[in-house]
Amino acid sequence: MISLKINNIPVYVEEGTTLLEAARSIGIKVPTLCHLKGISELGACRVCVVEVKGMNSLVAACEYPAREGMEVFTNTPRVLNSRKTTIELILSDHRKDCLSCERNTNCELQRLSHKYDCDSHRFAGAQREFVYDDSTDYLIRDNSKCILCRRCIAVCKRQQGVGVIGANERGFATHVACPFDMELAHTPCVGCGQCINVCPTGALQEKEEITRVQEALANPGKYVVVGYAPSVRAALAETFDMPVGTNCQGRINTALRYLGFDKVFDVNCSADFTIMEEAHELVSRIRNGGTLPMFTSCCPGWINHIQKNFPELLPNLSSCKSPQQMFGALIKHVFGKIEGIDPRDLFVVTVMPCTAKKGEKHRTFTDGFADVDAVITTRELSSLCKENGILLNELPDSEPDRPFGEYSGAGMIFGATGGVMEAALRTAVTILEPDARLAPLEFTEVRGLNGVKSAGYTVDGKQIKVAVVNGLNNVNAICEAVKRGESDYQFIEVMTCPGGCVMGGGQPIRATIVKHKAEIAAARANVLYAADKSMYTRRSHNNASLAKIYADHIGEPCGEQAHKLLHTHYQALPKYIKQ
Amino acid sequence: MKGSTLPFDGTPEQETKLRQKLNELKSTPGALMPAMQYAQELYGYLPYEVQCIIAEELDVTLSEVYGVATFYSQFSLYPKGKYKIGICLGTACYVNGSQNVYDKLQQLLGITSGECTDDRLFSLDATRCVGCCGMAPVMTVNDDVYGRIKPEDVEAILAKYRERG
């Protein structure tokens, strides 16, 4: 243990503790702007400076280690003045359109500026020329609001193992961008949006599709159908000041009706279809000597990654469309047929916890129609509700419409890491096990927040080995092992975001996510597991609406019609495109 | 996209040499800087294709390589021409009007400092003091030094080197 004094208060901490953590341990919060524990610890922004007795210059508390006998002061006039000047310098070439900024009232720079009583126009000096990148379908980088904290760079490289952005040039010309200042669309960016969730300001945002949704809703010629992903119900409530871990699915159904959608369905239902197809595909590969291990294909970030980085593993990828794309295809070609509505007149909207889903919407077409027309994130649904004066916290619950609103608990848990695996096993093991009564219902080994989880099950006397990976940085080693033929898994689930979709790049932005990531991930996942547990139907193949739709419109899982509607194929893509 | 728009003309021999060197360097910590210095010596500059090879062999991202390449002024994204023109923007030359000469050079060559013409004949660099302030303003072409130069002299000087080819 080390003993030191912070503001004359004795503090005892373990060796290796930073001054930031030491101060926090006695209830003193030193402000930070660039710090992202465990991921980005650069001391770049200088907002966390503190004074140490005997040292000439101020030190960055976020990276400076506590030492025996140290006397630290966190609130001297010199410290406070330095912080204020630093923030004012950051503000000097920051585009200050705060009133209309997406991050207004949820901006870390704004909060600090207010806290330190800053004059945002004190240094009205030179302005940088800014990069504005809107080349992708899912993300906008507006460097006029970038404060060069480098959190996005760190998350992209160290958490996700993607690394398509960096700090280019030096001095006043320094800016965050892709190599050679390429457009993001020409790089192996996977679209996960984790950079958005850690950006302290409005420099990174999803590409909004609210406008297109509103236009469709206002168009009397369009029949507008909406479905929302499992994870949306686990997080939307947070944006209406309800506690983390509040399930608001009943209110979402009501809110979507208030917004004017003609039908409110649930993507949990198409997740059940995904499991029917994926489980049958897995069983067929195991029985017929197909390519193994099979990778899941629900996560568009992962699809982008494998297409650009591991094209030789594309035969291992399940040919199933994602639940979102299956939802669109089912609405336009099955629901449309049932209701007698031309696919041309149907407008399919999905609400997703994910930015990569925006890029995925035009990935698959069925009979010439894009499966999905517009994708909005959980954040955008929150904005849409607020703009329309819908007070989510005061709404009554309601049920989704039928038939694409009926789902099993297996569809529900899709949003958490391990959820797709567990859902698939619930069905696959039932098919493989001659005595279905022996098939277990819960596969708890694949749950939890570890980056890589593996488990083995004996089914019909044979061993099935599975792995679950979340956080894209963890997937490369597994892919390399599969490439070398050294992997003995039969089935591998991959989710790009650490924690799975509940922690997706389209989920509510919380400054506290920086410190309490694991707790938030666990609370959101718990919403889904608790909902699953409370349900009578917990296996996808027991979903009655699904069984009827297969019988009336699709035929066998993995059959001809199923392939047309619910499957796709993937191509290798170049990593970088030189223009 | 930033960087040279000239077609990459690296030879297979150069690539073999580079990959060999990168393999030697791979296991040493801090290999990126020496690797990039070697590559720049080999190719004369660091085009996209070369940076991709460095990233691949050293298992770092292209972003990291590019970040380093644009941080240090010793690295160039553009090749040097057969005739390397330097125009001094140091104090003595500047007060004697070297900016006007520099502007004229940019206008005639269609390139700016650090770049190279498409025919790879001329490259242009705005330099600091070259050490002969008495002759200000000074322009250099490879080892030839031109002193007390005026914007109207530039065209004839360029023509001389063009004739030599």
C-alpha cells in the first residue's frame, strides 16, 4: 500500500493506482475528457491536471501514478485556471452550434465548459479546415466538433481490432481521419459505431434516417410497417430517465402506434425464423459433412469484417440473412401476400441498436425489392418520440400485432452475447437428440461478458463444441485458427460489439458508459434473459405463428422457398479502395 | 485521397528487398520508424502501395503507418523529380521576394511544395535557409544554385532543364 495526501486528506491506495483513481477513492472527482479506462489512457486533453507539491508543472491525473508521501492538490487556483484555459482553447476552433447539435445536453465538453465557467469566444484565433465524411450509409464524422481526444481511434483499434482511423499530420493540422484521408466507405470499417458511443462531443453520429421515416408515415400511399430489435426494449427507457435495465417493450409498441405506423411487429419473431434456418443449416452441415465450424451471420459488422479480412472463411458463414433482413423479406413477400398489399406500397422500417444495420438494409433484395427501406437506431427512435411529444414513461403497455409480433424467448435473447448461440442450440439439439425430452432448455455456459466463451455438449452420443465471441478484437485469433484447420468447434457465434447488441453503436450514449460499461451491459442483457425466463414459449420452433407461416407460405426450413426469402450469399471485398 | 496520384512504378526486386528487410525488423520493438526510413530510401517516397506492404508485414494498421508518415517531415508521400527544385523561404530570401518566385514556380509547374510533376521531371520544396543569404533570394535545382532570382527568370531556367530531359 502507498500512503499519500490529496487536498491534505490521507489516502491509502495500491501501487500502480493513478492519481485520478486515488482521488475518486475518497470521493473527489477530477474531470476527464479524453480518458477511457483500459482503452485510451493518453493524458492528451490535459483537463485532469492536478498540482503535486515539489513539482514544477501540473501533471495529468489520469495517467500519473500515486507515489509514497506525495502531496496532491486537485483544486488550487492554478489547477482550476489551467483547466479553464485548456477548455477555452479546445473551444476556440470548435464549431459551436450547440443549440442544434445532436449531443446538446449530452455533451462532455459542454458539461465541462459550463462547470468551469468558460468563455467560448476567448481565443477567437485560427480555424482548422475540417474533414467532413459522410461517405458511408451509417456514420458521419464532422471534425469541426472533434477535440482530438482520440477515444474513437483507441476503441476502433484496441477494442475492435479494426483500426481504420488515426491521427494524421501534426501540430495544428492534426486531425482524426482514415489513412491517406480516404473516405471511410473505402476502408475496412465494419460500421459498428462504437466510436460514436465514446465520442465526448457531436463529432461522430449515425447517419439519420428519421426524415425518410417521417416522409413515409406522411405518405398516404405507403403502408408503413415497423419492427424493433430485442436490444431496443432493453435500453430505450434510459433516454426517458428510467433506470438502466428497464424493459419498455409494451410502451414501445404503444409509442410506435402513436407515431402512426400501420403495423407494429417485433424482430424477435424474425429472430425465431433465423434460428429455424440457422439450426437446420447447422444440423445439415453436421450430418452431411458440410463446412465446419459454421459462423453465425446475424451481425452486419462481423459480415463486413469477414468479407474484407477473411474471405477464405466465407464458406464457413451461415447463409442465413440476419433477423432484420428476414423481417423485411417476410413483410414484403408473406405479410404483403396475406394482406393483399403490393410490395411496392410497403415501407419497412426497423429500429436497431446498431449502426451497421443501416449499411445492411440494402445488402439483400428479394424479387427486386430491397428487404428493408429504413433503419433507425434506438437513439433515433428516442428523438422521434421526443419530437412528437410522446412521453414514453407515461404510456400504457400494448402488444405487438400478429402474426409477426409473436415470438419465443429464444428470439428475445438474440441481443446479448451468447444469445444467438443459446437460441440456436435450443432448436438444433432438439432436432439432433432422438429423445427430445433430453434436450436442455438453458445453455448458461455461453452467457456472460467474457470476450471468448466456449462450451461442449454431448448430443445423441456425439460431442458438439461451440464458441461465442464478442468484441471484434477477439475474433481474429479464432479466424486464424480456423484458417489453419486447428479449430475443433462446430459452431461459432460472433457479435462485433463487446456485450453484444445491447451495447451496440446505436444505443443511448451515456457518459457513464466510460466507467460502468460492464454493469450497463449486464443490466441490459438481464432485461432480455428475464423476459425469456418469463415466457411460456422459449424455443423458436415452438412459436405457433412461425409454424403456421412455414406451413402456409414457406414449406420446409432451408427448403426452396426458404432459400429465396431467408438466405443470401456473401462475397469477398477489398480491404481498402484506392481512389 | 491524399498522396501521389502518379502510377506506382515499384519493381518486384524492390518489393522483395523491402519484405526481406521488414522480416528482419519484425521482431524488434519500435520497428516502424527504421522500416519506413528503409522504404523511403528504397523507393524515394512512401506511396500507398509501399505503406500497405509495411502495415501487412509488421502487422500494424495502415492508419498507424500513415500517421507516422505524416507526422515526421523526413517522410514524403510524393516522389522526388529528376530535378529537385528548392526555393528558400528563409528570412533573408523571403524579405527579398522569394515568395513571388515560389508562387511563379507553383503556377508554372502546377504543383505545390512536397509534390512532383506528372512527368516526374520536377519536384518542388519550399526550404529553410540554404546558407547563402548574400545571394537572396535563392533557388536551387539539384546542385545548381541560382541567386538574386526574379519571378521572370523562372521560365527560362525550367526550360533549360526540360531541354536536357
